[in-house]
Amino acid sequence: MTTEAPDPRRPVVVVFTSHWLAMTGLGLVLTAIVAWACLLPATLKHGDNPYVGVATTAVGGALVLGLLLTPLGLFLGRRRLRQQLATAITDKRTAWHRFLVFLVIASGLNLLIASQLATRVVHSMESRQFCGSCHVMTPEARAFELGPHASLRCVDCHVGNGALGFVKSKLQGTKQLILVMTDNVPKPIEGAIASGHMVPSAETCEECHWGQQPAAARLRMIRRYADDEQNTPETTLMTMSTGGTKMGGIHGAHNGDGIEIRFVARDGKRQDIPLVEYRNSKTGVARTYVAQGVDAASLASAPRITMQCFDCHNRPAHSFQMPGRAVDRALLLGRMSASLPFLKKTAVEILKAGYKDSDAAAAAIPKAVAAYYEKSHPEVARARGSDIREAGTVLADIYAHNVFPELGVDWGTYPDNRGHQDFPGCFRCHEGKHATTSGEQLTNNCFKCHFPAAVGETKPEVLQLLGLDDLLHKLEKK
């Protein structure tokens, strides 16, 4: 009986599965390749991050080790075959079975690694650092740092609920990425309202803020400083009737039970509002207010916008200050000395001066402050050099958080609708020029919203009665 000689052209899979070192080596190679592909975006974005560096080094080590073990295992496998191993090794069915088992295990391991890295990538893409990483988002990112929502993530407000909201946000982000890569981003960039991408307030604001909050009134203090030599503080103190859906007040009048307000806006930022429709399903009242000089018939086909929280609170997390307000706040918080002569007036003039770009402003503003005092108040410059340098640093920081010449962002580029001092705000509708056909005016009665206890007073007695006078003196730097 003759024995069939083994085929010298044994399949590679037989040789490969004949030794565990070869299988281990190839598994390491495959795993390293998958891990490297998953790490690539993080490497490109955070190349100087030590953790990314450690992970990349580990992946590289696994690849090298796999490349060393694979040929060694193949060599030992062929040697074992040559030395005779039984049919269990040379049998193709056994070899393919081992190979499929190996593929299942290796694929499962790679899938686990890829899923974990994918989860981390998604988590990273939802971080504030990722959202602010594009240079065109620098203005919004810096304004966010100083806002009352700075502890939140961008996706908490800019991604709607559910899978549909997630998909929409990623499609929108992809479009924005293409615009950035092709250098077609508008400068300044549009806000979410102007671009039509604002997530409904029911899915954002009202997830945290209770619409029925029974807060009938709040105390509001506005501290300003005059343009005189003493930077004289002027205080306005008022009670704000904020209210809620159950308590009336500002919120109740606009968002109370049964109330729906719709309006027409002529511009994307919703600053020009020629028509307002008011409906109250509980009382049956329905009124249409049209701005003076506007033909209501011309607006019959114009789209109606249902009023939401962000139509008044349009910059809740990315508020840009005007120069006067920003300097007042810095003086109030003691960031600059209010006893430096004419600091308020000089600071505002320096901030409003034109600068080529942010770097030029950062260098020029402190020098301008020092130059003013050296020229106009040399004795102050000699005696209070540290206070002057501190003021220059603070003003440069104020500019850096509000103006970005290279991105088209200047003072007032993004209007803030809260109040009615620097921008129309409430007066978009309540300026006294919107009325019904019967002549009923959309109220502009100040006392409907707030009651002043002091207006622009230098030493209001009410501050002492409320215990605020001492607190302000402690805050302000002398």
C-alpha cells in the first residue's frame, strides 16, 4: 500500500495556523492597524497631548512586536510541518477551522477596541474644546467662558433631543467643516438664530429653567462710571417684575398659560419687527399690532415666527459686551482702580480705536494706557505705575474677549436683546409705535416691567438700606 506524498505547495493558511506565534503576531498587527486608524484623528488634532502620544507609542510597539512575531511563527510552523506533524495539522479542514476561530477572536477584539475609541471620539467631539477648536469659533468660545452657562457643553443647547437632533447636528457640523476647509466661512459667522439652526427652547432652555417659576420680582442693580476725572459711580437700582407663567410679570405676559405670540422679522437677527400677533386661548383675546408707517397687507404672506425664550434671551451663553459696559464691570469688580483719573473715559476711547488684528491690539492697548498717563498725568504715571500696567492688561483682556478684527467681529456685531440700552431689545416691539387698527398701543409703560428705586444716583440711600453700599466699596479697587 502506497502513501500519498504531501503536497509541497501547502496553503499559507495551514502554515500560518500551525504555530501560535504566527497567529499572535498577525493578531497584533491587525489590532495595531485598527487602533492606529482610530487614533489618527486625535493625533492630528492633539499631537502635543501626552496621552495621545503614549497611546500612539503603545500602538506602534504592538505593530513592531507583531511584525517580529509573525515571520518567526511562520518559520517555526513550516519547520514543524517539515518534521512530520500529523494530519491534524496538515488537514485543510482543521487549518481553516483554526483560522476562522482566530478571525472571530481577533475581530471581536478589534471591534471592542474600535467601539471604545469611537465612543471616546464622540465624547471628544461633544466637548467644548472640540467645538471651539476651529479658529472661526474663537469669538463664541471666548464669550462663552465669561457667560453664566460656562459649565455646560455646547451640545447641551445646540443639539436637539433624540437621534434626529443628533443626526441634524452632525450634518450641520459637516457642512460647517466643509466651509472651514474651503475657507468659505462668513466673517463674522452667523449666530444660530440668523442661520436658522437654533434648537427650540422647549428642548434647551426649558430643560433647566422652570417656566412656571413663581419669582414675582428680582432686584437689579446697574453700576456705571462717569467720564469725569473721578470716574464717579452712578447707580441705578430697580425691581424687575420677571414673574412666570403663573405669576404674570415679563415672562407671564409673553409665555403665560394660553398665550401665544407670533411676529414678523425683516432680518435674520430679528432686530426689525414690523408686526406682532397676540393670542390668548383662555381669554379669547386676539390682537395684531403693526408698526407705524407699515402696511399690514404687505406682510400678509410673510412667515410668522412663534416667540420663544431666545427671542429676548438671544445671547444667553455667548454675550458680547459693549466697551462702556465692559469697563464699568471691570471697575465694579475691582479689576482696575477707579481712582486713576479719567480712566473710564480713556479706557473706552482706547478700546474703540481701530486695530489691525488681535495681536496688534494686545500689544497696543497697554502701551496706549501708559502713554496717556505719561503725557497727561505724569505724576500719576510715576507714582502708580503698577495700577496703570494692570489697567492696560485688563483692557487688553476685555478687547480680546469682545473684538476679533480678523474674523469681522467688532463692538456691537452681535446684538443682545435683553433690556434696551445698547440695542433696541425690548423696544423692537415696545417702543410705542406698534398699534392695532383701532389704535390700541403695544405698551411701552416702564412700570409694567420694572420699578426704579434709584436712577443714575451717585449716593443712593437705598444702597445703605439694603446693605449693598459696603459690599460695593469692598469690591471696587481704590
